Amino acid sequence: MGIGKQAKRAVTVDDIAARAGVSSAAVSFALNGRKGVSETTRARILAIADELGWAPTSAARALAGAKTHTIGLALARDPGNLGVESFYMQFLAGIESELSLRDYGLLLQIVPDIAQELKTLRTWRNARRVDGVIVTDVREEDPRIAYLEKNPGFPAIVVGHPSVAGGLASVGTDDAAAARQAVQHLVGLGHRRIARVTGLVDLAHTQLRTEAFLDEMRALGADPIVLNTDFTAGQGVAVTRAALAAPHAPTALIYDNDIMAVAALSAVAQLGIRVPDDLSIIAWDDSVLCQHTYPQLTSLSHDVVSFGAHVARRLFQVIDEGSAGAFLDATPALAPRGSTGPAPAAR
């Protein structure tokens, strides 16, 4: 019999125990999320299990129970900002509305950065803590996408454009079309110097919106300005004040979320700038805040609760059927209100 390549032997609990210098029982406790080991030891065992490529056997999964009835979502966001971010509050409500129909719970982990998000996904997979995960705030060359592609037995849904979802299932919105709507509305009112106040620049959807904004502005012969922020009210106000103090100030601004738009509306009033007589403002994400300012904010309106529910349903489809695909949710539609009007003849 000739010598050929031998099948790769599956990694066992004993292999992990030997590498970690602990007992097999300690490894079992760590992998199953049970008490009996310290958090430091648990983290070391999980890291070694991931390094060795350990995966539970079908028999082990059966013994552990087929389902955890839990979905995981790790978010690299400042907890203070998340508490006032209307998008995520509505998005989570939509997810929960769908989970409750199946008696599922949501495991939400707030982490400092994407590296910790990836570590959290590894921990959840190795310990079988969740039946599937939701991935948001996708970047180009996102390490979480690469990890999940290598582990197809760990169900996942990507919230974002299919171009950055790899081979994973995704649910997104047409951010480019929405950005173009906003530009067309303002240019139609006579505005030629328009600023886009972005969120985090490394996010794929921020880049898609900016590319569409620049393309539409140039196509219509208008002068684009891009002001980058971190989604917070403080940075939104800071870049707004700086832009309006510049020699060639914009006559209209489009904000990447409603929090920045609401904060800017108050800030420009303190400067004696009238909205919409002197300056027009558009907000992304049409939360209740936009309808209770003075003047009411023109917004790119999207049913975010329904969006969250759609994401959850598609994840269950991946869990139940193993199927993947790219799905488009409703495109945000412009809702004109009192914060946009004809461009001023002069500033």
C-alpha cells in the first residue's frame, strides 16, 4: 500500500488539555460555559481550542443539546453613545420582536474594538453559547467575515452590502440610492455647496454613502464637502461649526444619523443661523427625534424596527436550512419637512 496523505485527525478535548496544562474536565467546563474554572483559565482554554481548530463532534453537540435558543450580537461601540443612538435601539427592538416568536433570547456584548468582537465570536463558537450571530458595522477586509467563512457550521447573518459579506448571508439597504435622493432634493432647491457629515470612515456603509454622494454631486455640477466624524453629537457639532465658519461655507448639510442632525440644529441656532432660511439640514434615520424638533427635520426615513426583524428572520433561515443569500430591505425614502428650503441668495 502506497503512502499517501493521511486524513487530518480531529482535535480532542485531551489535546486541548495537554496544550493548556489542565485537566480534561477543566477543558470540558470551559468549552461548555460551565462553572469550575476561572475566567482567566477559561479564556486561555478557548484561545487554544480555537488555535488548534477544535470543533464539537456531532455526538458532543447532541449530548450538549441541539439548541441554545440564543442569538449573539457583539457591538464595538461606546456604551454612552449607544444609549442615545436611536438606530440601534430600534434595530434591537426589531430583532427582539422576531426572537420572542421563537422563544429565543439575545446575547448582546458591548466591546471596545473589532479585535474584541472577533475574540467574542470565537468564544461563543467554541463554547457553543449561541445558535447564530448577527454581524454589523462591517469593514472592508473584515476579519470577522473571514473567520465566519472558515467556520460555516457557525450560522451568521451580515448586516450590510453583499459586496463586503463574503460568502455569508446578508441583509442590507440601498444606501447609495438614499444618498442620491438627498443630493437631488437639495440641488433641486438650488443648493450648490452641500456637506456630508459622515459616521466612522472605516465602515463599509459610510464609504458607500460617501461614494454615491460625491458621484451625484459631481453629476449635477454641485460642490461637495465631506466632513468625517465618529457619529457622536459632539463631533457633529464641531465639524458643523468649522464648516460654517469657512470662507466658502455650505448652504446645506446631510448628517449620517439623527443625533448629529438634532445637535447641529441647536448649535446653528446659537450662531444666529436660521433653518431653513440660511441653512438646510437632512438627517439619516428618521426617528421620533426628527419629528419633534423645530423646525422638524427632513430625513431619510427607514423602518428600522422592521429592518431588525428582517435580519433576525434571515438568520433563522440560515440556522434552520443552512441557506445563504443577499437580501435587500426597503430603501430609505426622503421625508421632506421644515428643515430644508430654497438655497439663500447669499450667505
